[in-house]
Amino acid sequence: MRVSELAKHAKTTAETVRHYTDIGLLAPSRDSHNGYRYYRAEDVRLLRFALKARSLGFTLSDIQSLIQASREGETPCGQVRTLIEDRLNQVEARIAELQALSVRMRDAMEEWQGAPDCRLDDGRVCGLIDSFAGE
């Protein structure tokens, strides 16, 4: 099947298929007459796997490593468990950072509620940010 057919089977875009091919995740054969890329049923499975893994927060590098391990006859499930635990910790840390940012932003909005807009002649860019107490 060609790029557009593979994309349709995997419910993704042709651009995604091309990108995954360019980074070596998929390895289609080439038609010597017209240069078209042709994909196999195995490529559908690999692409679906990659899309599911991406939806779980795995990086393309992670996915390539998992596929390589599988190709070498290993079962990468232990690696998957370790990786997802690491990714979950990263996501939860990022959520905490974003929640703290949200609090700071709300504090700033509240603090600036009645503050006037004014031009500063002392070289400062914005008095609101300069005067913000919640650091």
C-alpha cells in the first residue's frame, strides 16, 4: 500500500507516515520505476503501535528503542513499564509546576485589578510586573 493508504488504515496523516519513514521507524520498499514507497501489513502494525505509544507519552526515541528490542527478539514490556513510570513522574512534576504558575497568575491578576495603566519614564517596561509581590 502507498502512503495515503497506510495513513488511512492507521487513522493518521500522510505527513505522519512520511515523518516516521524519514526517521527510520517504517521501512517501505521503493518501486524502481516511479519511486513510490510501498508499505506492508507489518508497517500498519508498527504505525499503530507508534501512535498508541505516543498517546501514552512515549517519545519517538523510546518507540524506536522498543521496536528495535522487539526486532532483536526481546520482550520490551519491562522497558515499557520503566519508561511509563518515568514519563508519569515527569508529567506529574509538570502538572505541579503548571498549577503553581496558575496560582501566581491568579495572584497577579488579583493584585493588578485596580492598578492604573501608566507610562514609566524610568526605563522600566511595565510597572505591573515590576511591582508584583508574589515571586
